[in-house]
Amino acid sequence: MTTTPAQPHDISRRSSSADHPGRIRAYYPFWDTQYRPSLLEVVGAIPADRFDFKPRPEMFTAHQIVVHIADNEHNFIGNLAEGRPWDPWLAPHEDPEQGWVTLASLPDHAALFSALEKAHRSTQIWLDKPPSELSRVITWRGDGGQERRCTLHWLLDGLQEHDIHHRAQLNLYLRLMGIEPPSI
């Protein structure tokens, strides 16, 4: 009988919280084994000559969605959880009907992958901390200066969901471009 090597998706299907005792990662056993790798596959499937694709003028381009994913993780972990200054990589266009302007210079796949990896590195450090950190309360000033609060657990859940949400959006963009998205 011939067997084929296990694929990353097959390996992640055997993962569980029990693989990460005493670490926050136990609450997110699939983030780095399934969700993140499939996000990176989708990013790699976007042809560089279609980075500017967007279904409507006011929306993100395919490239801007990837920048937005890295930007959010970089800033939500860096600013809210670690106290670093906010460093926006996108801004609303002066004409809202035109969507967004990219502030970060991430011109190609290599730069996008590097930005995603760098942004996720801080999250991975948090994932390796003890679960008692999940109840850490994070406080910041929101729009209008009002005080806002959340737990680290809420923040990490939001970031993981954000990756999954925009992975699906990129898959839709690929289909609209006539490209079969990678299997998730």
C-alpha cells in the first residue's frame, strides 16, 4: 500500500487545544496551522498584475486587503496590547467614492508576505504566554477620546476572525477575476 505524505491541512485537522498546554495558543490551535497558511496561499494566488482589482471604486483593492490584514494585526497588537504608537498603512481617500490610499510601500508578493509575517510575529509571542493573560484588560482612547476597554482574549479573537473574514473576501475577489481560489 502506498501512502502519501500528510499535507498541512491534514495535519491541522488532527490538532487540538491539548497540543498546547499552558499557553494561549491552546485557545487558537488552528490559527497558525490552518487559517494563516490558507490565507498566505490566497495571497500568493493573486496575480501581481491584478493587485489593483476591486469590484467597486469605494472598496479596497486586492492588494489593499492584504495590507489591511497586516496593518490591523500590527497596530492592534502593537498599539493596544503593547503600547507602541499607531502606524497606519492605509487611509481613506479624500474622495470616499474612490476608497482608500495605501501608505505603506509593499509593492510585491515578497513585501506583502514579509509584512504579514512581521505583523503576526508579535501575535505569536502572545499566543505562547500563559492563559491567565487572556483576562488582561486593555484600555485605549477611541474616536472622540472616549475610553474603550477589551480583554486580550477579545482582541485575539477579533484578529483571528479578521484573518478569516478577509481570506474569504480575497477568495471572492479571485473568483471575480476568473481565478479558482486555493482550497481551504
